[in-house]
Amino acid sequence: MKPFDSERQAYLIIQKQSEERPVVEFMFEGVERINIVPSPVNYDSLLWGILLERKDGFIYFASAILDVDSLEGSSDWVTWIKAKSVKWREALQYIGDSTVYVHKDL
């Protein structure tokens, strides 16, 4: 996430096991909240489903298929983002088993 309050952007890269759009990069703008919960030790970080929904003028992304209204109560076990908008693109340059850290110019 960019450190300036006026920007409030966060980037998320998801790689999936599919030939159709195997790597997707999301750019969330106007971020209001990020809740990050790592996977427990000895667990994988696979996403079995995600939430991507617009409600009350915000975009919500979550690492589980939940009702938007239940996200606050799920903060101990679900990673989620609340933002004003989202853009996404296919990002084939990130295909592979390497960990990806992307620096975006401020």
C-alpha cells in the first residue's frame, strides 16, 4: 500500500491453476480498510473462493465467500480489503513458483 493518505492504493497478485487468466493483478484505490490474516503454520494459502462485491459505494474483496456485512466479525480468520474502486489486469509476467514482490513508484 502506498504510504500517502491521498493515494491509498493497494496491489494484490493472485495466481490460479487455470489456463484462462492464470495470474491477475488487482489495484485497489481509495483503500478504507485492509485486514490481513496469514495462513496458520502447516496450512497452505490456497483460496477456495473469493468475494468481490460492490456495496454502498465500496468494493469489497475477501479471501472467503462471505456476506459483506459479516466481514468485520470475520477479521480473525479472513483477509479482506474495502476500497472505493478496483482495477484488474491479466499479469502473465508473474507466472511461476517464485514469490512476487512488486515495487510501484511513489
